[in-house]
Amino acid sequence: MPEQPSDSPPAGSEDAEVEATGAPAAGPARKRPRPGERRVQILQTLARMLEQPGAERITTAALAARLEVSEAALYRHFASKAQMFEGLIEFIESSVFTLINQIVEREPSGSAQAQKIAIVLLQFGEKNPGMTRVMVGDALVFEHERLSARMNQFFDRVESQLRGSLRTAAETAGSATPTVDANALASALVALVVGRLQRYARSGFKKNPSEQIEPALHRLTT
């Protein structure tokens, strides 16, 4: 997981931090994380655990054990495991849409915008395997249904942006039905991206989603 998920901790939460139960270990005392660090560590660790090919449903007990803290310590930073997954989804949303907005601002061609948006999604998943399992829903199967709904909304937003870019491209090309053309192509592009990400996750992160994608994107958008 990238270094800084965009998820701020509640004020003062670090003061109540409790490490794993049991007698204190001999040797130097463990350094207390700075405010906000533990919350980030929890999200980073969850993302890394999701990177394990074939990983089963991750429990808070397993997550706490990996962090060497008590489960109670986790709940001082997140009210539930669903809230931890929401932290990952917020990071995905913030990261991807920041990049999409930059593409739209800098690239005048609607066709090029659509291609670059698709590539950004695939490259983000490729660099963040654990996040890919969240994006395609594999990691959310046994979690709260609102998490899957939120990821569906994420791809709806992506498709909406693609429709706008592709409508511009269709108008520039002189299409008699630019909206119809844009809707069809945007849907196909999102299906291609999601399919590539699913294949990446189900291959144990061996089949890179961006591999040889340019010819397919060129055929769809020009």
C-alpha cells in the first residue's frame, strides 16, 4: 500500500494505544507511534495481507496479530472492520480521481483522455495488488454490503467521466450520435478495465493488467 492513505485519526486516539496483552518483554520499551501513525499502519497492514494470493477472509484477530497489538487496540482507531475497508476505499477514490482530474485538465483530446484514464486505473491496480482485490470486490464478499455498493459507485463515477471524454471525441469526429457512441464505448472500457483487474487478482497477481493494453484501447476509442 502507498505510504499515506488519506484517512485522519481521531484526535487523541494515540494516547490510549495499548499493545498486545501479556507481560512486558525484556529489553528497550517499544517506541510509541506518533499521532496518526497507528491508523496508517493498520491500513497498510490490511492492504499487505490482501496481497497474499488466495488469501481467505481477513479477521481482526489475524490483523491484530500481524501488528502485534490487541484487537481492542484496533478498535481504538476504527469502529469496525468495515470502517478499515472504507479507509482503503477512500484512499483508492482520492488517488485515482486526483489523477483523472489531472488528465482531464492537461489533455485536450477526449479520445486520449479516455485511454489515459483506463491506463491509470490499470496501473494503480498493478502497483497496489491488495487494493485491486478491493476494487474488484473479491476482498469484500463477506464484508458489509455498503462496501461493495461504494466500489460500484466508484466505477460509476469513472464511467461517467469516460462518457464525457468520449462524447467530446465523438463530436470532434463528426458523429451524428455522439451521446449514444460515448455511452456504449464508456461501458465497454469500464468492462475491459474491471476484467483486466479481475484477471490480475485471480492469477495471483501474475498477469499484469496493463500488459499490451494500448492496442485494445486504441481500437475502442478511435
